[in-house]
Amino acid sequence: MGKGIKRIVCGVVTAALLVAVSLPVFALDDGAYIVSRTTSYVNPETGETVDGGTNIALGDSMCASIVEEEALVEQSQGKTYVTLGLGLMSNVSDVRIQIQGDDGSYRNAEIVKTGSCERVGDTCNHYRFEVDSADNYISPILYVTPMGRDVQFFVKLDTSSAAAGTGNFISEMVTTAETPVEDVPVASEEPAASSEAVSSEPVSSQAVSSQESLSSAASSQAEESSAPSSSSASSESAEEESGGNTALIVWIVVAVVVVAGAVAFVIYKKRRKP
């Protein structure tokens, strides 16, 4: 194969790799979105806890109990804001949040309390802060009273689940008029009372479970040596999150390389003809 064709193939492959590396997985238009989240007591990128805790299973359970299942993501003019709901506030104080930058390092975020709600029988406060990207990790730090120390964990937002709306959060960027009709709660005392009666038992059960997590965490604080650290589950979870994106990028690169090879072969054959 001639040097010219080799240069063409190398150039196409290099361009394909650059595109694949910089390819954004999800891009949100300006607006407000509700997204789901996952939590992890260990740092998903290192497999280690940050606060020195060793009971990973108990820590994971406690983190899942504290963080509201959905978060608010607001995108406007190149800026991204996230609002997280942190519950069990009767047992938690001194809330701080660190955000991951695009370079992978963490820094303290300036947080603003925008509202609160009731969750699993306790108060859940909503905290809003700016992030570099909604796809980066978020790391809350809370002082847990029953444990007598700070607890730090990690939250990952699933931007692929984004649905337009504000849920039960207060948006600083989207006014009521801009919010889709289906996302605006309708005031109706009778149905609300009925719904509360139906769901009172599950909520009570969740509250007991959450309180048990904190109580168990406090008890475990005195016996940390009896609970060996295990990070493989969290590592597998992180791998599963990135697996789908990696597969997409690999397929794009393979397709471009195959097309480049075919073009190079055709050019080569034409040059061989007298």
C-alpha cells in the first residue's frame, strides 16, 4: 500500500478516535429536568471510603436512605445547577457538598437551601449548587449525630433518565408559567388525604428502616474492625455505568476504521490498474 494511502487511513482513524473521546453521552437543552440518582459510600473511582469507615454495606444503606431518589438539574446559558434532597435531618447537621471538576479533583460547592419536604417520616432539605457537569460525581459531607462524626459519600446523577419538569423542587431558572402542566401539582384536599392514608404504612416502614440504618451505623462505629471492607460491588456498579457508553464509542471507532479501510482498498486497486 502506498505512503499516500497510509496517510489517509491514519488520518481518518486519528480523527475517529478524537471524535469518540470527545463525544458527549447526553446533552441537555436549557431548562429544568428531574433525574434519578445512585449513591455509593465508597469513592466509585478508587473503591475506598473517604471518611475512614469500613462497614461498606451499612454505609451504602445509610446513604441511600438520606438522599432523595430524584434530583433537579437546571441548565441555562452554559451553566448547570443541581438540587439534591438530603433527609433524616433530625439526625444530621453541618451539611457540606463537594463537586467533581472536569479534571477529576473535588472542591467545596457553595450551597443554598431552597426548600424542604417530608421524607420517610423526617425532614428532607433541598440544597442547590452549581456543577461543572451533571455527569460528574457529587460528594455530600454530613455530621451524623448518632455516629458522632462526619460521613462522606458519593452521588451520581443519571442524566439519561432526564424528564422535563421540577418535581417537588423549587427552580430558580424556570418560572411556574414555563413548567409543563403535567408537572404542576393540583391542589385537592380529599384525594391527598386518601393518598396519605394509603401510603402511611409504607412510609412508616421506610422511616423505621432509615432510623435502623443510623442506629446500626452508630453501633458499628464501636466495632469497625469486625466489618471487613468490601469495595468490589461498588466498583462493579461504576463499571456497569460506564460500560454502555464505552460500548457505543467502540462501535463508532470500529465503523469508521472499517469504512476507512474500504476506501483505502478501493484507492489502492485503482492505482494498480494500468
